[in-house]
Amino acid sequence: MPLFFIVFFGGTMIAQIPNTRDSLVMYLKTAPKDSNYVWALNRYANKLLNETDEYDKVDSVLKIAEPLALKYNYILGKYANTRVRATMYYYKTDYAKALAYFQKAVEEATRFQLPGSILYEAYSNVVTLHNSLNNYDEALKMSFKCLEMQEKYKLKPYASIYAAIGDALKALQRPKEALAYVKKAIVIDNEQKNWKNAAIHNNSLGNIYDDLSQPKEALKYFKLALSLAKKAEFLRGQTDYLANTGRMYQQLKQPKEAIRYMEQSLQLAEQLEAVTSVAVAKSNLASVYREIDQPERAEAYLKEALALAKKQNDAVSIAEYQESLSALYADNQSFKKAYQNLLESTNLGDSTEKVATAQQLQELIAKYETKAKEQQIRLLQQESKIKDQELLQNRLWLIGGGLALLLALVSIVFVINRAKYRRLQESLQLRNKIAADLHDEIGSTLSSISLLSGLTQKQLAANQPQKAEQMVGKISADARQMLESMDDIVWTINPRNDSMQHLFTRLREYAKPLAESKEITLDFVTDAQVEALSLPLQVRQNVYLIVKEALNNAFKYAQASQINVEFRGQSDEWNVAVIDNGVGFDTEAVSSRNGLKNMKKRAEEIGANLLIESELQKGSEIRLNFKN
């Protein structure tokens, strides 16, 4: 959502002040120190903000303007100074400081009894910052207050407030409602011929369609935003809209077009000397080259983006680019480099990001260790073959007369050794599987507990007991989850639980208390043939975890009164289904959820098919078909 910058002063004053950066510099060199001079300084700072990344220079200009505004009792000049400083922090993505200055602007507009239009824009900018800080409920509440002010002061409708409501609804996962408000904003933009805002809001519309997994529709609005930005000579916006257009071509599997638009975004960002935008453009290009299997070019662009982020001391971007490098190295089996970059990325992120990334670190460690073990196995196989050959040759030389008997003995020994080796390899695979599960389920949770404990100590030291209490609650929840995961792993590897009957019992024990707590009727439907079925460890583990995840989702989200778990099958083909009569969901809109991704991944591991069917207000069915 764009920020407002409404001007309210006499028309003669506007005529005396130039509008371009160069002409403002000339004007400020010769103009007398008066209110016009103050306004020119604010305008020059605003121009610098919209056309460069020279934030230190903007800060210097504002520091000159503020005391002069106070000296001449120039109320609008003081308000404008506060407003531009808030915008500077907004562009620097320091949203907390930006919100503080925007709220100060509201106080000044109220205290100085500035016109309703200025008070309205001040409130609107606070709305923007609440959206940026993810305070979406507060943003919605203030947005509708702005609409009331619009009526009260009989102001012409401002598109940006409708766009703000759209942004908040989009973030609250109500994209279809968001579309209506953003489209309303665009209608107002077109009526008022405000092409810059129209570009910004068409770009917002494209982002909503992107969230709805409609890349073709999103592409249409990103291109329209680009066209309008060119018409408005809005260069900073053009860099973003070129990049977004490229992203959509990337999603549509048209890498040549994606690269073409992303390179244009890079060229324009370099022309504007916008360092942050240059880094983003290089990161976008790296993403495409990674997809089309050109890892060298992807690595080069990511390293350049990382260097620029370090130059800007942008910790968030540094962490993001190092995480991307980690993924790139992992693709190419360079797990040591992948681990190092992800570790550095985690150290730079905040506590929440550290917890989220800890699991990725454990996965990389597991992959690296597994790769090393596989290399050791191959080496042992080679050494074993060499030793067998040497032994065979020595015996042939020593016992020439008993060749037939020797060959028979060697064959027997080889078969026995091979059987032993196969059992050893199966045992090693099982150990690797258990180790990987412990890394995934236990290692990441312990890392989370460690990080949260450190954060709790800091909060207690800072005399923030409420926040510390929240962290302790999170630590307790993580510990319970870890115990549950350990219990699942121990149960899975116990050979006494091979039968499907034990699997039913385990799932009933898990689901029954949840159903009773929510007053949901729970039925398990099966037959004797299925209960007698014996399952291999890997199949049993993955079937159990898929059904458990499906039940968990049904209890949490379905709002159902009835949940059925059905096991059917014959011969070597079996299926299990979790069926509820709840509110249903849009399968396309939630396809990216981690829970569903994990279920699909587990189904692939055992060569099973996972079918997910749901219809709003008509319930859901998740069915797993597998062979034993």
C-alpha cells in the first residue's frame, strides 16, 4: 500500500517552489530562510526518498528543516518534516520507528487542528504501518475509522484506504474479500487519474492472485502495473513490477521470459543506484538459474546479492541469501557448504527464524553423515572384493589338485558372507533411519528449547515476565511434543507392532481423547483380514504418521461432528481413509501447508498414492492407497 503525502497550503507558495531534484538544489542555494525554504527542504528530502537510497542525506536535510519550522512557527512544515522522516524509516523497513513517527504525525495534526484531509492521511499512514507490522486486526479497525472520517469531512474517496483493507484481508487469508476492496481502490485511481497509485494497487491485485495460485491472472495485473508505472514515471515501482512479472513467468515454466524481465529489473535498479533492489534482482535471477540447472550462474548471482546485503548491513537479507546458497549447495550434494551457510543464516535471524531453521540444520547434518556412511559402505565393499580375490588366487596357487573342492568351498563362504553383509546393510539402514528420525524429531526440538531458554533468560533480565512466561509455555509444549515423537519412534521400531491390528490400537489411543474433548463421534471401520496384515517397518511408520496427521488436521480445523477412519483391502492392495463431515477446505489454497507436504512426502517414500478431496461445507476425505 502506498503512503499518503497530502499538501495543504496557499497556492502562491506552491508556484514559487520547483519540483525536480536539480531545480530544488538550485532554489535552496539562493532562497531566503523562510517558510517557503522549509517547505522546499521537505520536498527535496521527499524527492531523495522516492528516487534514491541516500538515507543519510535525507536525514541531514530533515535535521536542517525541523528547527527552522519551529523557529517560523510553520505548523505544516513541522508536520511535513515528521511525515517525511516516518516515510524514510518505512523505506528502510524499520517499521517500528516508522509507526512511532506516523503516530506522532497524527498527534501533531490533531494538536494543530489541521484540516480533516490531513488528519485523514495521518491515520491512513498508521494503517499502512499496522499492516507492515502484521497487526492486521488493528489495521482493519483503523481502516474503517478512516472511512468514517471520509464521510465526516466529506472527503473524496481515497483509493489507498480501500487498498489497506485489501492488504489486511489478504494477510488474514481472506483473499476473495481482499480482491473486492483492491478493485474498488483501482476504480478510484482511474477516476482520479492517479496512475502511480493505480500501478501500486494493480501490483497488489497481482499479489493476491499469486496467493490464490492463479499465475496467469497475476501476470496480467503485474504487467498492467508496469505499464502504469511507466506512464507515471514511477521508476522505483517499475523495478518491483518487472521482478514480479518475471516471477510469474518463472511459475509458468517460461524461464527465458522470466530472465528477460528480471534482467530489466536489475538494469533499472542499477541505474537508480538502489542497492537493495539490485540485490533482490540478483537473488531473483539466481532462483531461475537454479531451476534450469545452471548452478554456477545461480551461485554467482547469490554471492553478489549477499555481498551487497553485507555492504548495507541488512541482516534480514544476509540471512535470506545465505539460506538460498545453502539450498543451492544441498542440491549439488555439497552438504558441508550448505550446513555452513545455513548455520550463519540462523545466527543472523531472530529467535523465531532460528527455531524454524533448526530443523533444516539437523536435516543437512543427517544428509552429510548419511553420505559419509554410504561412502564408507562402498569402500568396505571394494576392500571386501579385493580381499576375496587375493584369497582365491592364493588358494588356487597352493591347492592346485583340489580345485573343484576349493571352488565349492569358496562359493559357500561367499554366499554366507553375502547373506551376513546383506543383514549388516539392512541393520545399518535401520540405524540410519532411526538416526535421521532423531535428528528430525528430537534434534530440532532440542535446538528450539535451547534457543527459547536463552531468550527467556534475556526477557527475565530485561524484567519482562509476561514474555518470559510465554516462552516457558512454548518450551513446555516443545518438550511434550518431543516426548510424543520419541514414543512414536520407539513404538515404530518394535517388531511386536508389525500387525495392522496394533496400528489400529495405537491410532485409537491417540484419537479417542481428542474426540471426547471436542464431543466428536469417532468410528474405526475394518475387518479381520486387514487386522491380520503384517507391515514392514517403513510402511508401518509412514502409514501411521500419515493417518495421525490427517486425524490431527480434522480435529483442529474441520469443525466436524463425525470422523470415520476406514481400513479396506484385499490381496496386496490396501487403503486407509480419514473422512469427516466438517466445513471442508479449498485443496488448492492449502496445498503448500507443511502438514500436507509431509503427508505427500511420506506417501512417496512407500510408493503409495495420497488422494485429498474436500468441498466447502461438505466435509473432507484423505485416502492412502498402498501395497504391502
